Amino acid sequence: MARAYTLTVLGAAFGSFAIGRMTSPQTYATIVLLLTVLGIAILFVRREELSLLRIAPTSLLVFLALALASIVWTTDRSDTFVSWLWLVGFAVMAITVGHIRDTLQTVRAIGDTLRVMLGLSLGVEILSGVLLDVPIRFLDIAGNLAVGGPIQGVFGTRNMLGFVAVIALITFVIEWRSQSVAAPIAVPSIALAGFLALLSASPTVLVLAVTVGVVTATLMIVRHTPAERRTFVQWALGALVVGALVLAFAFRHPIIRWMGAGSDFSTRADLWNKILDFSAVKPFQGWGWFGPWDRGEYPFVYINYWLGDHHQTALNAFFDVLLQLGFIGLVLFLLLGGVAIVRSWLVASARRSVVYAWTPLVLVTLAVDSMFESFTLDGAGWFMLVLCALRAGQSRSWRESIEAANTGVIPTLRAQE
């Protein structure tokens, strides 16, 4: 039951665009509602196995509370409440999966789901771009496979395909390294994810790939460092990362030109500048939670009017949170992701099994992608953020100290685990 629920939830999260286009938004909303109710029922049935203190990260609960409280000052209370329900629905599904599956089981389930989703994406692109040579309009597939892309598969946009492909690459490699999947399955899976990431022609894929590669190499160095020198190495590598970020910012214009993303970045810069203008009007509480800009609400419709565009997000999760929930919401969002990265990094550097490296690598991918897209605030991206934050908190949390005081058991982090 736990595995069936997990696979169904993952299929619904990553297949949201295709399901919505092949059926209807109402059908997809019904699917999410049923999975949310079923998740709550599963948690209730297994309540004796769970600890109320560790049911969800505190930063997540406060962030959700703030999004709900924004109904008081939003421009459309009904839309804000519906958007909040979407946020809670995916959070409940992620929390349920996080409690009924361990890390290895989660990685295997995500690997199986993404193998199917990426294989299906390649199949429909071959059908559209090679066999039929016509677009599949209801899936927004242009049929560009024969000319080398860009392609988007069943994910709606090339950037979303690139994002999912990078998550898949991390998952497939971890599956292979942890020996949970044999090479005849792992190697073709890695090749498929890499091939689709390349053909997506997404400007963010290169940034994600380089970042994940650097973080992976750094984590390997830390994991192979003796425990007595690990703290020094952690701080030294942290200083190098800060220095690299400073240099990247200083040489951002040459880097953007080298990537050929000048026009794309210019569009984002104009959008972000306009968002800052509107955020200055309500700096602390924002304009109310709406998630994606699917509705013609103020200030989103006004921002698009001034820019002469049809943006559905801020193309940056941090700017989106700042606009909708203000500075307070941005701080909570940064705490949710930042604390999870630190916790998961410490766990991955101390424990021997390579499967623990999956959580920090995925969290870093989510953080970097949030600088260019708002995927982390909706659907599969939000699901993955909540799942990874919960997974990180299960291993290193202040709640362990409280439970230790109540039970007399001192929590330990054993290197051989």
C-alpha cells in the first residue's frame, strides 16, 4: 500500500501538465484531493508510529500559516484560499511519503517514476518530430526532435523538462551507486536523462549541471575526509563556494554572453525590477498568496501589462515569494530550504551510505533552479522541497533533543549507517 501510494503521488506530481491537458483541470484537482485525503487517512492509521513533534518541519508549518493568513489582506480571498489548498495538498502528500518510505525506498520510487515519464517524453517527441512530423498541440509539443530541439516532452516547457532531467540524473546515479538498480537499467536511464537534458536546450540546465557536479565533487571530498579534519574542510570549502559566487556575480555579463542567454536574462531582469517596485508597496506582508499567476489578479496583470508580456510566474521563486508574502514570507522560505540543505549535508557527510547524498543534491538543484524559475512553489517542485526538508529533519533536528529528554535515549549519528 505504501509503495502504491508513493508511486501514484509521484506520477500525479510529475505528470501534472500531461494529466491536466489530457483530461481537465477539474479532474486533476480531484486526483490531488483524493490523494491528499488518502494521505491524511494513512497518517491517522499509522499515528502510533509517528511523533507529533516530527510530523513536519516547523518552518514549513509557519510558511503555510502565513500563506493562509494572507487571506486577510489579499486582493481575492477565494483565489488565495484555493491556491493555499493546492499548497497544502502537495505538502500533505510529501509528508505522507516521507513518513511511510525511507530514503532508499523514496529514491527508488522517484527513479521508477522518472524513468517512465522521461521514456514517455522521448516517445511522444519521436512520434511528433520524426514519425508524424506534426506538432501535438494539446501537449504543446512542437515536434523539434529531428532538428535537435528544443523539446519539452510531457512537461509543458523545455525548462521544466531540463529541471526534471537533472533531478532524474541525480536519482539514477544514486540508485546505481547504492546498488539498488543493476547497471543494465541504470546506465540507459542515465543516458536517457542526459540526452533529454541536452535536447531541452534549456539555459538553466547548464547551470544546474555544473552546480550539481561541483557540489557532488565537494561532498565526495568531505565524505572521504577523516572525522577529526572534517569541520576544517567544511569551512574551507564553504569559503571557496562564497568566493566562487562573488566571482560569478562580478563576471555575470561575460558568463551570460558565453551561455547565449542574454535575451533570456534581460527578460528576467526587467520582470524582477518591476516586481521590486510592487513589493516596495507592501514590503512585509506582500499582496497575498496566489502561487502561479493563472488568474488576472492585481498586481500580476498590471506587471504583465507594463512589460507587454504574459508571465505566469516571477521566473524566480524568491521574487515570487517576496511579491506574494513579503519579506516575512521570503525569510521563512529561505529558512525552510536553507536549514534543510545544512541538515542533509551534515548527514550525507557523516553517513557511509551514498543514498544520503541524494537529499542535499536535490535540495541544491531546487535552490539553484529557484533563481531562474518558480517551479519550487508549485506541483512537483514544491512536493520535492517539502519531501527533502522532511527527510533532512528526520535525521538532524532539535526535536531529537526533546525526545531524548523524554525517553532517556541519546540520539547518535553513526558513521557506519
